[in-house]
Amino acid sequence: MCESHEQDVLFEFTGDNPNQLSSGRYYKGTVDGFAEFGVFVNVGDSVTGLLHKSELDQRLDSLDWDEGDEVFVEVTGVRDNGNVDLGWSLRQSEREFRGKLIDDPQRGAVLPEDVDASEGDDGDDQQATTDGAGTVDPAERETESAGESGAESESSADDSAAESDAESGPSRVEIETLSDRVDDEVRIEGEIVGARQTSGPTVFEVRDETATVDCAAFVEAGVRAYPETETGDLVRLDGVVELRNNELQVETDDLQKLEGDDRKTVETRLEAALTSEARPDDVGLLADHESVSAVHSRIRDAAEEIRRAVMESRPVIVRHNATADGYVAGAAIERAVLPLVRDEHAKSDAEYHYFDRRPLEGGDYDMADATKDVTTMLDNRERHDEKLPLFVVVSAGSTDESRDGFELLDIYDAPRVVVDATYPDEDVADLADVTVNPHLEGADASDVNAGVLGANVAAHVNADVREDVSHLPAVSFWEGAPEAYTDLASDAGYDADHTTALREAVALEAYYQAYEDKRELITDLLFEHEKRDLAEHVGEQFREKLQTELDTVEPNLSVRGEGGVSFTVLDTEAFTHRFDFPPTALLLDAIHRQGLGAEGASGDEHVTLGVDEDEIHVRSDGRVNAREVAAAASDEAENAGISAKGTRDGAIEFLSGERDEALDAVVAAISDQL
């Protein structure tokens, strides 16, 4: 068969290592599970790959697949860490292919009949697998054992139950030691932190005080084993340690739900280990910064919540503002958490299950965002018995616009952490378990942003990434970065030009892919120093696009003065390309930062206003409080329906039919405030 016709052939994989797959070939697989970003598919018995939603020819939620369904996918690549990338196949039945071959790592591509003919006596000695994780049917293993040792008595079930008693059976071992106990019969005690039903066995994820491991229990194909147990139960489990596809797994012989004193003993052991391990060492802040020092204890508290979530096998969802500052902070926390997830879980794809980063296009954690998150988390709890996630809201979550969203999460007791430098509204911080915001400590936070706070949280979550994130605070400032942070970046090999290029490149990508987490691209930009050319290339596009828009709007800026304050006003509805880069917020930031329109204006104070159909965006270096302005302006223009969105340098909303009256009232209110 020539390579050009491989796409017409269906392959059936018999290997046990991702690196034995051939990119470009189409394989038969089995649906193993679903995530927000795609579908996990078992290719053969021992390898699982990800079919990302971007590879589908339809929406993920309209895909008519269920767990256990036989499907057909293309292997598009195998990464260095063993993760398998899959592509969509238009052919979704075996008869649509021109033929089928067996992809055998030992013999290459062979016909199915050649495999059947070559099977000899040793075929009976091979362990059959029952799911994509390489799970062995314990019944088959027991049958083999019986063949070697003679017929077992009919009381074997009773003997097995007796062996699970605390006084008998194998000695309890810690999960972190299982790599040294392959093929040994062991006993583990811990908490069920997840359970999923495959087309073969039920796979329980069990956590003790040291680590987490998958434990496969088989009754019959597709039938839930030990249905009386569920996530959160403390159990004692006996089984044999297996190594499948270089991943540890325990083949369960017996599992008992613990009650009474036994449960209390394990519960106390787990809690003591969690409390000790989750609380990070006081590693110190990245740099000497007075405003950040004011929230040092809160940074440690936030890091403790994140570390505890990882250890409890609770997914961590980072929701951050879709700005350069938000992306820098979110990426810093991601950089710290992913290695902890990999260390905690044996499965190579655990990072996709237990961590996600999702941008907030609107800049707030509002009801729409919370509704999407709650829908997803409840579906995951129902379908996969998954714990409710920890939500880490970054560069957002301090104002009333996030109140309804947090209250919805609170109804379900989903834990919440906020990392933000925005001036807060009263009592909103109380809706999170931990809030890191210098304003709450009375600090002057004018020289602090979320990027600074997020990088410091990351350094406390995982001290090993401290050097990796040390340059990020400098990247997060558009201007006026404290010298302590520019020195940190310089020491890490990032000069001022490079940090500027990084900031601009991230800002551009944040706009064009606001709905995606962009893990790989953002990682390349922020952390792959040798890929400096990438940041320079994207940053140059940013500068060109921004300057083109500034040149377009500058002749259309109007200047007015009132009460000693000069106002630069841009009609964004009429004089900007509203559905192309740059977005209104970033454009107004640049206009105000460069002082466009301010030259020759009267007054010592300068404010920039962007006015569209029903909203006025305010830029004033943080001196204008939108809540107070809205209250005063609504008294002046009673019929304009004026209200505030955000606090300092927020926005003023109004009825489009009262646009001129609203603008006049807002200008008057700002001049009175300043």
C-alpha cells in the first residue's frame, strides 16, 4: 500500500504506547469522555487521544456521540509528553473505508487474517483489556490464576471479603509508592474524588494523603461497579498494581465504603495532610512593593485554596479579563498549577480535566458567565461524578457587575477566589472565599495591577515557577512599571523592548481569540524566550493596527472644557471601526495615555470620554468614580436612564434617545467631582 492511499484505509491499533501511532492514519476508536474543549477517544486498548472541538465539522453540543460509541478519527500528531492529537474523519462507519489493516508495532501494517493466522498458543497468555486506559478484566486475571494454582473453592468470594477487613489482607500502602509495587497486591485507603463509567469497567479515582490513582473495577462491560459508592466517600480498596501505557492503575479486587471509626481515622489523616501540604511556605514576594505587601497574607490564602483544590482533585477554573493584564495574570497561575496537577494525577491527560482557563470578554464575572459555568459544572458532576470546581476570577470580580454571578455560584457552594486590583464595590469581596485586592487593605493601589498580583500568587502556589513568572509583572504595565519589576524582567533576560512586544502581542491575541483559552500560544509568547521573534512579529501587527486607528480618530476628537477640567471626547459610534481591532477600551486607553486632543485644552485636569450609542467610557487615571458620577448625572438628566458600570474609570450607561443630555450631565458631574 502506497502512503498516498493510507487515508482510504482504516487502521486498528494494537500497541500500548502513543509513540507507536502513525500520524496521518485513520483509526477506529471508542469515545471515552467529553470536556468543554473536545472529546477523549480511546485508540486501541491502551492509548487515549483528544479530538479538539476545533477539529469537528459541527458544534460539540450537537455531536451525536455517547461514551462507549465506536468512532473513527485521524491521528494528526503525538506530542513530546505523549498527548495524542486527533482529527475529524468524514467516514464514520467501517464500510466507508476501502479496507482495514492492523497497526501492529511489532509487524507493521498487516491484514486482519494474517494476525488471526499468526496467533498461537501464546495468545491465551495475553491479558485482554476492556477500556481505553488499558484496564484488565479482573475475572480474566482470576481465571488465569486459577489455571496455575488449581481449582478455587466456591468460597472465594467470602475469602475475598474477609481479606478486605482491616485485620487481614495486604498492608496499607501510600499511593505515591505504587510505582515501586507494580504487579503487587496492595491496599489503599482514601477518598473517591471521581468516578467514570467506561465501555468496560468503572474507574474510580482515589486520593490518599500522598497522591491520586485510577482504580478499575469490573462487573461486566458498561455496568457500574460498587454502585453504593460515590464521589466523596472514604474507602478501603484492595487490588493489584498494573502499569498500562506507562500509567499506574490499580485493578480492584475489593472495595469497601468506610464507616464509623475507620472513616474517622482516614478522614483525619487526609485532612491533616491537606492542611499541612496545601499551606504554601512564605516564599516572599517577587519584589519589594508596598501595595502588594499589604495583601501578602491574602496571597498566601489564595495560593492555599488553589493548592488544596489540586490535592482534592477539584478542577481549577481560572476566569480572567480578556486584556493583556488579565491574560498575564491568568497565564501565571496556569503556569504554577499545571505541574501540580501532573504530579497529583497518574493520567497524562489530567491537566485537561483538572485545569481550565477561560477569558471574560465583558471584563466582569456576570450572570451570563456564571450560568455557563454552572451548567458545565453540573453536567460534569452528573456525567462524571466530578467535584465542583474552584473558580479563580482574575482582573475582575470586585464590582457589583459580578455580584449576581458570585451569588449563583454560592447557591451551589462552589468555592471562589478573586485576584484583582480594581477599586471594589462594598461587600462584593465578601462573596468570595478569598479576595486579593490591595484596596481592601486601604493601600494606594494606583501602581498595582492584576498581572503583579497573579504572578505573586503563582510564585506561592508553586515555588518552582518563581523564575518563570518573574518577568510577568513588567509585561503587565502599559506605562509606569515600578523599577523593581523592570529589574526583575531584566535579570530574567527580558529587556524593555521585549516586555513591550510581549504586552502588545498578548493584547492582540486577546482580542482575536477572546473565547478560547489559547494555552499553547500564550505559553509560547510569555514563557518561550527563544521564540522572541514570535512576540516581535505579533507585536508589530499590534502597533500597526493601533496606529492606523489612532490616525483615523485623531482628526475627529473634540475638546471641551468645564469647571477647570478639559475633556477629550471621541464619538466611537461614528468615528471608529467598532468590529475590528483595536477594541474601544484599548483605543481609549491609548488616546488618554498619549494625551491626544489634550494639547491646548484649558484646565489642569484631563479626562478622555468615548461615547457610543448608549454608553460613555471614562479614562481619568483612576480619579473619576463612575458610581458617583452616575448618581449626580441622573439628577441632572432625569429621563436619560443613567446608571454606572464599574467604579473608578468605569462606564456610564444611558438611553440612546437622551444621548446629548446624558453627555452634558456626565461632563458636569465629572468636573464637580474633580
